[in-house]
Amino acid sequence: MKAQIIQIGNSQGIRIPKLMLEEACISSEVELRLQPDGILIKSASQPRSGWEEAFRELAENDDNELIDTPPAGDFEKREWKW
């Protein structure tokens, strides 16, 4: 996708379509990185953001079961007494 560089006050910027921002999970703050072939724009969200709310919701619903149980190998059977 091509975009035009536009004047925004004393700075310059580009307009990014809302759908593209939503699909990239970018809301308000971004991280900019200079790459050899351009500028990379990444969401500045912190790792594990939203986990606290998700855990709270799981606890409220008394939902603490694993979705998928990993297969037990010889090590797990011997060391963890499966």
C-alpha cells in the first residue's frame, strides 16, 4: 500500500487506514525503528498486556482447566510422576 507524506503542524506524517491499525493491534502508542530499507512501525504494547484481566475473568468463571494437555514423555513420567 502506498501513502503520501503530509504536513501535520511543524512535523510530517502519514495517514494509516483504521482497518490496517486494527488488524495490526495498534491503538495509541507505537514504536518506530529505523531499518536499512525504511521505517518499521510496531505496537508499543507491553508483553502480557491484558493477562491480568483474562486471569481475573477465568477465576470468576472458575475456569482453570488446561485447554490441551501436553503428551507425557519418558522424562515427564519419570521426573514428574505422571
